[in-house]
Amino acid sequence: MRDFVWFIPLLPLASSVLLMIASSRLTRRSVALLGVGSVGLAAVLTGAVALEFLSDSTPVEVTLWTWMKIDSLAPRISFYIDGLTLVMMCVITGVGFLIHLFSSEFMQDDDSYARYFAYLNMFIAAMLILVLADNLLLLYLGWEGVGVCSYLLVGFWYRDSANGRAARKAFIVTRIGDTAMLIGLLLLLTELGTLNIRTLMQVASEQWSIGDSLPTIACLLLLGGAIGKSAQFPLHTWLPDAMAGPTPVSALIHAATMVTAGVYLIARTHDLFLLSPSAMHTVAFIGIATSLMAAGTALVQSDIKRILAYSTISQIGYMFLALGVGAWTAGVFHLMTHAFFKALLFLGSGAIIHCLHHEHNIFKMGGLRTRMPITFWSFLIGSAALAALPMTAGFFSKDLILLQAYQRPDFGPWLWGAGLLGALITAIYSFRLVFIVFFGDAKTEPDREIGWQMALPLTVLCALSIIGGYFSLPLADVFPLVNAEHPPHWVEIISISVPLLGVFLAYIGFYGQRPRIDSWTKTPLVQRVGQFLRSGWRLDEVFDRIAVKPYYNLANALQNEPIDRFYEAIVRLNQAIHRHLSATQSGRMRWYITSMMVGLIATLGVAMKIAPGAI
Amino acid sequence: MVMLNLLLILLAGGFLALLCERIDKSLPRIVALAVIIAALIYLITSISGLSALNALQASTPSDPSSWFMHFKTPWIPAFGIHIELALDGISLLMILLTLLLGAVAVSASWTDIQYRQGVFEANLLWTLAGVLGVFMALDLFLFFLFWEIMLIPMYFMIAIWGHENRGYAAMKFFIFTQASGLLMLVAILALVAVNREVTGVYTFSYFDLLQTKMDETTAYWLMLGFFISFVVKLPGFPFHTWLPDAHTQAPTAGSVILAGILLKTGAYGLIRFAVPLFPDASMHFAPVAMLLGIVGIIYGAIAALSQTDFKRLVAYSSVSHMGFILLGVYAWNTLALQGAIMQMIAHGFSTAALFMIAGALQERLHTRDMREMGGLWQQMPRMGAVAMFFIIAALGLPGLGNFVAEFLILLGVFQINEWMAVAGAMGLITGAVYSLILMQRSFQGQPNTHSDKLPLADFGPREMLTMSLMMIALIALGLYPQPILDVSQTALGGLLDSTALGITQ
């Protein structure tokens, strides 16, 4: 079975191509069948591979062909499956299938039904290639492939140019990171002579020692790609805007799968990162800083999808923190649980948006608890898991990260403290969302019920958001062991109770009518801080001023080809000479004779000067 | 003989197209297409029997017998001028590209040429003949002759069938290439003279001139003569300014040939002549050339962003992509050269397709101004999807040919100089910016009030067939470039060895 693993990405790819070619000849029903079915089948096959893996966990390598061969450069189209790949594949095909199913109802009124599923299938294929790749160049193929699919899907409703702008921003900002990553690939290939991940890790460990500058440079370049794709500071600004795409797309690409590719990349190359303590520190600090910043921003947003987007940025920050402190398994574990509960929350918000005439503003919602019960329970469970309340999936994974961060020598407790602060804010903003949207008075009435294609994925994801914490991942062979020493009990008790405190604060702040709080938030200082946070710390403005505007100005300066001024000058010079020379042809005999005489005398004079003997 | 026949087929085909215009106005295009396909079939059947090609036997630059084909017959014996044609891996690939894109060009202008179709198709075929001659001529005098010959029909194509400002564009194109061609002529004559001083015989043969001994200063100046001539054609910064005008004003087929093939003669000249004839001087000069390449990459990409004319934007994107070639050629190692050759082929397809789309838009909207476009996907989803494919190819998506090219170039350059590779890689970002803007302004966004009222026909079977072939080609190049790499490797190995010897001497 495992030898045919290439069949798994091929299924959605083939379906995507078919949908593109035959889009006009297919009925909606067959489009849905093809689009959802291909991913469903891929999920079943992944399940079969996973089952086989349980009994025999030796990694498998399947080579299809050599991509290109020039001298010693010989990257292959080759797949590699170990525990880490398998976890990722399960998330991609499993959650991916649920989201495809959800989409088949969510997008049912859209004109471009086939185009939507073509893109979405293509995304699944690219994402699978990304995690299956046995070398970094093939990984990069998947990496750019998901980027393009993300671009296509964010700008899916292309008639609105705001969507186009968001899509371009997403692509270009991540491309900045991708280019850093490509340079990293060039460096690794030049220095170590291979891009095959396992050989690379081995050669790196042999050739470089801990603390060398080359592994640090290489790691930082790879990290550049990771922060772009995974929306970490300072390249995170594209993700909130990427919410312009259809909501299931946000669930699939911008929550569950693509944005975690950076985490996967670092986990996959962890041997390299272990060679560079400073790169590890950078990963941890970027993670925690992003996490806090995004959580603070999520607290004041009013667009339901933007709240979730900032929340995603913040949660991936936790994963980066985990990677940075060497808690590899915890990071991947959180990646998985986050995929469950964040997909759940996004799909839940999709259900609300679907039933509420495309309303995004949470202050125009309210009282949906009784009107949309399935969505309410989904959101409640999802938020509980996001806030890491005890017994939910999010609790197990986040707790693991915080405890391992605490154990980190030197600044471990600081990271733990900052992580706790983030957890507090997370609990507040997620339950702020729940209280505002589902409690209080109804402000907009839903105009429809959700059907089974939407209800089923929600239910399954609810279950996963609870039981996902009890999964044990087959990662023991992939990552080095971390010290299992237990932190003091009070650390654990605080870690557990902080999210509960957050929920309580959210209850005080946002449940029902709270005039005191309302008047407090109207003070100018709070308003100004809120404004600052809402804008995403003005980062868009800053980038606009230091990069986008100057670039456009430069482009405008070059619009009419300044270099041509030089050639035009030559033309004018020629014309001037032409004018003067043609002026000499005046037709007057006297002038001609004079000039001939002057010419003759001058010539003779020169000749006598040069060769006096000749004359 | 095969090579000579190939030239004769195209030249005679041109006359045939010219004549049959009198019978029927739609006949010349059919004749042109048939002639190109016939030439293509003839070439493929002739090379399929070559044992050297099948065995991928490496060729030595200075030994014509090791090449796939060689043909030599005296022409002006007094000056040692011969009709000498030869074919190695690089020229073979270029010739195949020329004929394929020639067919695309005929298809691209299937309907939009309404005036003197016979003369148009004749000019098209003669341009192709000139280009083929450039790729095959190994006598420097003959090479120069073809270099000039391909210019003239191209000039007419722009000047007669071009758009509103065609006179200016055609003249600019002609003067730039002509003036730089003159430099090359002087350099060729000087090289022959220098060689005669040493050997005592006049010869224009590439194979004899390769070993010419000369002092450093002479070599440097002669190298510059060749370099400038080729870089004007490429075009490299700062000699690129003829390109946006020529591209914009040329008819669709002209743009396809110009971007797809004619520019490549410049790159080919650098690889075939400028570096191997003057290896030492070229290596000294390499940093400057690479820097010009980098400036071209960035400059072209930034200038592309602000263009409002669809074709002008694509033209500037060519400047940017050709910068990669210049950068790669002067890195002068296997990886970078493989990348440069791959870039010639991949850029040929992707840009030809984009110009064809530009032509299709102009035919339907009667404008190339993107301010009058927008939201065209709605009415022409097939064309939109095709445009999206080629734009994504052009911005270097892995899995398509252009990525393989740019990756190999950057990798090759990285091994010479990391910072140059890093600077060149910036082109990947700037490339994404203008490419996506192109898509936004034409096919996405709010439909323009002007274009929304027109009944716009989507791509039909003829256009989809042409486009599909190019799409398949780019996917094949992107996922399995090995056959191309193998063929060019037969020539590159010897080329690199011979220049390396030159340096150590």
C-alpha cells in the first residue's frame, strides 16, 4: 500500500485538472462528487497507510523519477513517509475532506462552483506534495503550489478588486519569505551538496558543529520562508486580509493546513536548527512575540473572520515557541489540535455568515444560541479548545508547550510567563466572541438552516476538538527525546487556571449589558489604544510607507523610460549637426570658394607640420 | 545539406506564400504553417537518425567533426569565406524552438492580418530563415550576413503591419540593431586580421578563429564589440529601450517572434561567440556583465509595474527575464548555462503565449490599454484561465519550465558569487508584483464599462490548441527537463573545457 502513496496527491490533482478542463460540461452534482469524492478517497487511502504504519513503523521512500540531473545536482520526484508526514497527511486529507464537504453546501449558489473545487483540489494536492517531499526542492514545489492556490482562492471572487488586492498581498508577502527560503536552499545545496532532507541533516551534523555561522544563516533563511508562510511577525500582515476568500478556504488554507507549513518545515529540518542555538532562540522569540501581539489585536476586532485570523497567527506563534524551545512533538501536537478546533471555528463562522446574509460584524449578530444550536455548540467547543480549557484538545497541546518552555534553561520561566499572558488574552477574546455572537439580543435573524453537508463536518470537528488531545502521535522516531522532568506543581496549577480566569473576565466584560465597562471603553486613552490594536499595530501603514509607496514611486518614475532621454539626446545632437551641415549648402558660389580655399590652406598647413619634407 | 535545405525550405516557402496571395487571401497563412511544419518534420526525421545525438555524444567546440552536423563549402575563397553551417546541442534546441514558435506565430496572426497577407507571411518565413541561419552559421562572415538578414523582414513586419506608432518603433529597432551590428562587423574583421597576422591566412571560420592568440587589450576591445552587439539584441540594460517600443507596435506574430526567438539570438551569440572567442577577456568582464544582468532583472520588473499598455508590460517583463540569462551566461558554469538555455526555451513559450493573449485582446477590444480592461474573466473564462497559467509560469512557479531555468541560473551564480545570486533572486519578488498586477488589471476586478458592452468571443479551438501545446511544453520542461538538459549538455561540456583551457594558458 505504501508504495502507492503517490496515488494520494494524484487523486485531487487529477480531479482538479478534470474540473478545469470539463467545467462547463459537468453538472453541479458531479462537480461536488468529483471535488469532494477525490479528497474523500485520498483520506481513506491515507487512513489505510496510517493503519499499516501502526503495525510497521519503518519509514518508506517512494521515488517516481529524477527531476533533473546535472553533475551532482540530482533532485528527485520522491516521497518519504514517516510519523511526521503521516500526521500531516491525516490532517490535510481528513480536515480537508470535511471542509470540502462543507463547501459543497456553502458554495452551492456560486456561479463558479467547478472553478472553486478545481482550486481547492489543487491545493490539497500541492499541500500533500509539500509534506511528502523527500527533498527540499520538491518541498519548495509544494510550498509555492499552495501559495498560488491560496492566491487563487483568496481572490476567488475576482470582480471585487479589494479581494484581488488581498490575494496579491498574500502572495507577494509570502513570496518575500519564500525567496529567503530559496536562497537558503541555494546555500545548503552549495555547501552540503544535496537537498535530500535526510542526507542533508546527516551531512550538516557531520560537517558543521553547534554554533557555526553557516547553519545559523541557513536556518534563518529557512525561517524567513517559515514566517512568511506561517504568518509570523513581521510577515504576518497578509493573513487578516486573506479573509477576503470564501470562509471554508480560510478554514482549510489559512487555519488548518497551509499556514502551518512553516511549522512543518522547521520540524522537518530540526537537526539543522539544533546546530544553531541562536536560530532556535529567534524562532522562540518570534513565536512568543507574534503570539502576544496577535492575541492583543484579536481582542479588539469586530469582524468575526479577522478575530479568527489573528487568533490563528497567535496560535501558530505558540507552535513556533514550541519549536524554538525544542519541544518538537508538542509543536506538531498543537498543530494538529489547532487544525481541528480552528477549522471548527472557521466553519462555524462560515455557517453564521452563510445564514446571516454575509454578515461579518459580530456586533450585528447576537442571540444565535437558540437560533443556530449546532453552530453554537460548535463554537462553544471550538472556543473552549482555543482557550485551552481543561479536557479539550487545545488544553493538552498548549499545556505541553508551556510546561516545556518553562523547563528551558536561562529564560524558560519568562517564555512561560509570556505564554500564560497570551493564554489569558486568548481565553478572553475567544469567549468575548461567544458571548457577543451567541448571547444577548438577536440583531440579525438567520434566513436559513444549515444542511447536513455543513452540520456533519461541524459535528465531526467538535468530536475531534475534544478527543484530539488523547491521540498519541507516532513521532518518537522522528524527534530527539526531550527531558521528561516535571516542573513544580504550582506551575501546572497556574497553567490550568489562567484560561479559566480569562473566561471569567470575558463573562464580566462582554456578557449581556455592562454599562460600567461600556463607559470605561469610551475614554479617549482606551479608544486610542483600541484603535492602535485594531489596525494591527499600524504595521500595514509602516510597510506601506517604507516599501510599497517608494516602490510604486520608483515604478512611476520609470514608466516613460528615463534611459531613453540619453538616446534622444544622441538623436538631437545628430539633428543639430545635420542642421548646421545642411546650412553650409547655401548655394552661394562665394561661400563655396572661400570654404574650399580655407580648407586647402588648412590641409597644406597640417601636411607641412606633419611631414615638412613631402612638399 | 540538411541545414542548407532547411534554409531553402523557408526561403522558398516565403516566395510561395507571396505568390499564392493572388489565388486566395486566406491561402498564405496555410502555406506558411505548412512550410514551417514541413521544415519541422524534415528536421526531426533528419536528426532522429543521428547516432551522435542518440548517444548524446559530447562535442568539442574546436572540432567540427564532433558536432551533430557540419557543412562547409567555399564561397569567397580569396578571403577565406565559406558557407559553413554546423549544428551542436545548443543550436539544435534553438532551431527547434524557432520552428515551434514560428508555427505559433502564424497561428497567432491567423485572423488579425487583413492587408497583403502574402507579403506578411513571406516576411515571417524569411525572418525565421534568417534566425535559423544565425543559429547554424559558423563562418563569421556568414553569421553576420544572417544577423542582418533577419533584421530586414522583421523591420517590415513592424513598419507595415504594426500599430499606431509603428514607424518610430520600427526605425528605433532597426537603428539599435544596425548600429550595434556594425560594432560586431568591425570586431569580426579585426579578429580575422589579428588571426592572419599569426597564421598568415584569411579565415572567417569559427573553428579556426577559436584558437586565435592576441594580447589582452585587443581581446578586451574585440570582446566588447561582440558583447555590445549581442546585449543590444538580448536586450540587456541599458540597451533595452528599443524593445518596449518594438514589442508594443509589432503585430502579434511579430511580437511572438521578437520575444520568443529574436532575443535569443543575442543570448546564443554570447554563449557561442563572445565568451568562447575571448575567454580571458570575458572572464575579466564577467562581473560587469552580471551586474548589468541584475540591473536588468530589477529595472525591467519595476518598470513593468507602472505600464498601462498590456504589451509594454510584457515587454518589460522580457527585459527582466533576459537579465537572468545575462547573469547566468557570465557565471559560465554548467548549472548557470543550463539554466540560461532553459530560460531561453521557457521564456520563449511563456512570453509568446502572453503576446498572443495581448493580440487576442487587441483584436477584440481594439485597445491594449489596461485601463480600459478589467473583469474580462467573466466574459472570457478560457482566455482568463490560460492567461493565469502563463502569468504564473512567468513568475516562476516550480513545476513549470521557467522555475527550472531561474533556479539553475541562481544556483550556478551562487557558486560564483553569493551576493549576485541574492540580488538576482530579488527578481522573484519583483516578478510576482508585476505579473499579478497584469492579471488584476486585465482579467480581474470590476468589468470596465467600455469592454462590458462589447460581445467578446472567448478563445476558440485554434487558439486553445496552440495554447495547450505551449502549456504542455512548459509543464514537461518543469517536471522532466532532462531531455533538454542532456542535449545542451553535449555542447556545454566541451565549451566549458575549451574556455577553461583558454584561461590557464
